[in-house]
Amino acid sequence: MSSLSKLEAFDIDGNSFSGTIPSSLFMIPSLDRLNLGRNHFSGPLEIGNISSQSNLQILYIGENNFDGPIPRSISKLVGLSELSLSFWNTKRSIVDFSIFLHLKSLESLDLSYLNTRSMVEFSLFSPLMSLGYLDLSGISLKFSSTLHLPSSIIEYLILTSCNISEFPTFLQNQTSLEYLDISANQIEGQVPEWLRILPELGFVNISQNFFSGEVPMLPRSIIHFIASDNQFSGEIPRAICELDSLDILVLSNNNFSGSIPRCFGNLPLSVLHLWNNSLSGVFPEESISASLRSLDVGHNWLSGQLPKSLIKCTDLEFLNVEDNRINDKFPFWLRSLSNLQILVLRSNEFYGPIFSLEDSLSFPKLRIFDISENRFTGVLPSDYFAGWSAMSSVVSIYDSTPGYAVLGAIREAYHNSVVLTNKGLNMELVGSGFTIYKTIDVSGNRLQGDIPESIGILKELIVLNMSNNAFTGHIPPSLSNLSNLQSLDLSKNRLSGEIPPELGKLTFLARMNFSYNMLEGPIPQGTQIQSQNSSSFTGNPSLCGAPLEEPCGREEDEEATKQEQDEDKEEEDQVFSWIAAAIGYVPGLFCGLTIAHILTSYKRDWFMRIFSAFLLC
């Protein structure tokens, strides 16, 4: 490659290239941009003898599979302005971070997740006076109490999982700071008040720490604020409603109480996540922002009805209100939200039918439908699932949670997450998991009638749970069309008939449960079915065959044996009847002949008179 003397830029980012990188690539004197990031390159990196005339300004080789020591020769690339070595596996060795101090022109440095046991003093990077972007995530850091950086240097600072125990105080004079991520550390106490005076601050992620007290006042420039998984308490401050640029607000998994602020409806929010707090009262209609894409208020104490103002959220994709006290009929009006992908109403007090002739459901993009543990009733028509396109075919759907522009690229700000039941276990889906997961859970209700035949058109379905209802009729054979199905639970219903043998062909079906129904006949053969625990079939007295201990054919054998015994007994009775008849006939014949002989021989005249008189009568 050294023969490409006029090559200026080489960019193969985000592919699947593997193997080693030839050292000759770094010898090209005209090369100023080299981006090999997000591939599968591996092994130690040999840079070779770099010419002092190297024009390389941008070097991205992060997110590969490099291991071993970081080449010291990188320090000779003195013209570098941007450098990424993220996810380099140093095999828990010590890294000499001083090699980067020779790169005086650095404006962006990404050393995240180097797998090193080194602990670094943050002040080491203070000589890099042009450094505006710094990512040291995954590296243990310590901060000197005397650390002081010139103001207006750092714009983007990412210190995730750095074992930090105190809020970095040197930040209070970084008036150019736009992006701050100090999530997943061990910082305790309150967020400092001076955070509100940073005029350019647009993104703050302080999640997964031990912050307590009230949420701090934030600068009006804030766009994304993520403070989940802390110990904040009290009411959600109404001052948040003054942040008129706020796009993402995530306060999940804290100790907030009181009601949801009504003024949230005046903000341009696209993401509002308040999951797992102690919020109570009626869910206010006014709190719904028309720009919402994702709303999660699950695991609170909310009551009343589901806000019908959600109908104005035409971009809504994610709606989770699980585990509250919402008392309402099924929200048929949600069918107008054509972008809805995830709907979770689990564990509330919803009631009534989920089908109406006037309000037929059609969810073209719905991939997760969980209405379990409510009081829904009624019968589902056979074509109930006919309009659920995303579950019936392969559809490209993306997690469109907004990101934050960092150095010309969009950095993902936050991922949706939801807990679902799969194969009998709770699992959390985060980020890309949403794009592949498709599930229906209507368990724990009072639904009746046949299982809709149209369930068989949902060929992309991975989990189907219809347990603990009052479904009757047979298991629809169309379930065998669900070739991607991994978990099937039809237990605790009133289903009858046989288990369709076609289900034995579902090779991905790892867990199934047919227990406590009125099923009968042999359990179908098939590796997936035969590998199930017997508890998946218990509670069906007329079901037989492995894995149950009750073998098939015993009743038929017993009936055949009884029939044979009855036939044998009948034959014996006939023989005895003939013998008895013979026994009675022979003596009778003998006695009759004897009497006739006597009468004809000795009393012939008397006998003839009696006989003649009998004929005259």
C-alpha cells in the first residue's frame, strides 16, 4: 500500500474486515485521514518507523479486536488532531499514558475501555491545551484537589465507569462544556448548584450513581438530562418546565413522589421516562407533550384513566404504563398511532373487551404487545391479528430515540428498555433488542372463546403467552406457521382436543407449557416437545406419552382385553346351554319312549279311545 503515494484519505469504518493492519499503511506520506474503526481487526498493531513528515491528522482504529501494548510509536504522529483507540485490549496491563502528551495538536482523544488496571491522574492530560473531546470511560481516575484547567477548553467529557466518588469540581469553570457523561460511578451526595451556570451545557448524564436530595437546577440550554438509577427524592421540581429546549428527560428508578407535573405538556419532550418511582394520583391529560416518541411511567402508583391526550402524539413509538393502578377500558383509540411499536399495559386495572366491531385494531408496526395481568374479557374473532403487519413479515424498524451531535456525528443519547417474560424468565430488552424482538402476552386475564386462527400469520413472533385465561376449543394448527417462535404458553385455560402434531416441527421452540387444560391424546413427537419437563403437560388427565409417565394405549388394551373376556364368557355360556339342553333331552326322550311302549303294548284299546276322543275335540 506504500505505493499509493497520493492517497489522502482511507475510510472503511463500520464493516467486517478482519486480520492485521499492514504497517505500510502508516508509511504513506500523503495520508491525512485513516479510519479503520468498528471492524474486526486483531492482533498487536505494528506502526513501524513513522516519518517525521507524516501528514496524518485523523486516526480512528477503535472498536476493533486489537490486543497487547499500545505502540509507543503513536507518539511520533505529532500532527494528529483526532485519535481513537477505544476498546483496545491491553490485557489488564499498565498503560503509559504519557505517550499521548507528545500529541500537542490533539483536539479529540478517545481511550475508552482499554482494559487496563492503570489508575490515571486526570491532571496528566492538562498539557493538551487544544483538547476539546475526551473519553476515558472504563479507566480508573483520580482527581487532584488542586486541579485547575483553563476555562473554555473541554467541550465534550465522557467519564463513564471510572470509579469516581466525587463530582469533578474543576468543571465549574469549563464554560464551553456542552456534553457531560459521568454515569456509572460511585458519586454520592447532591449535584452541585454551580452546574446551572455552565451556559453551553446541553447534555448531562449522571445516571447510575448515588446522588440524593432534589434534582438540581439546570441551565436553560439543557437538551438531554438523564438522571436515572440514583436516590433522588421529593417531588419532581416544576422548575424543569422552564427548560424550554428539553428533549429527553429520564428520571427512572429513583424515589420521586407526588404527581406528574402538568406543565410537562408545554415542553418539546420526545422522551419522558419516569419508571419505578412512587408517583401517584391521576395521570394528567395536560402532562402529555405532542412531540413524545417514548413514554415510560411504569412501576408507579398512578390511577385514573389513560390520558386520551396521547392521541395527539402521532410519532409515539414506545408506551409503557405497567404496574400502576390505571382503571380504564382498552384504549382502542391508540390504533390511530400508526408508529406505535411497543405497548405495555401489564399489571393494571384495565377491564372489558379488547375487541369491538366499531373499533377494530390494526397495529402495522407493533412488535411488543403486553396486556397481561388485567381484567380484560370477551371473545377474539378469528381475524383479530390480521392487521399486525410487523409481526407477520420482516420489517426494518429502528430505535429512533434521538441522539446528540458530537463532532459532526450523532452519539446515541439513550436507549429504551423494557422487561418482558421469555421462557419463564424476566429479561430486559435494551436498544437493538427492540428491533428483533416480537412478543404477545395476554396472560392473566379473562379472555374466552377460541384462540384466533389468525395468530398463525404472525410468522415473526418470538414469544406467545396466552396463559391463565378461559380460552376454549382446540389449539389452532396454524401455530405451526410461527417458525421463529421460542416460547409458547397456553397453560391454565380450558383448551380441549389433541396437541397439534405440527408443533413438533418448530425447531426454535425452546419452552412450551400446555398444563392445566382439558387436552387429550398422545403428546406429539419431536425433539423440542420431548425435551420439555413433564410439568408443561400436567393437569390434563387424558394426555399421555412422554414426557408424562402415563403411556398411551393402556385404555385401549384394557378395553380390548375386556371385550375378549366378554366374548369368551358368552361362548362358555352357549356351551353350558347346549349341555344342559342335551342333559334334559336324553332322559326325557327315554322316558317318553318307555311310556309309549307300555301304553301301546299293554293298554292299546284304552289308549286308542283316549286318542280318538282328543281328535274329535
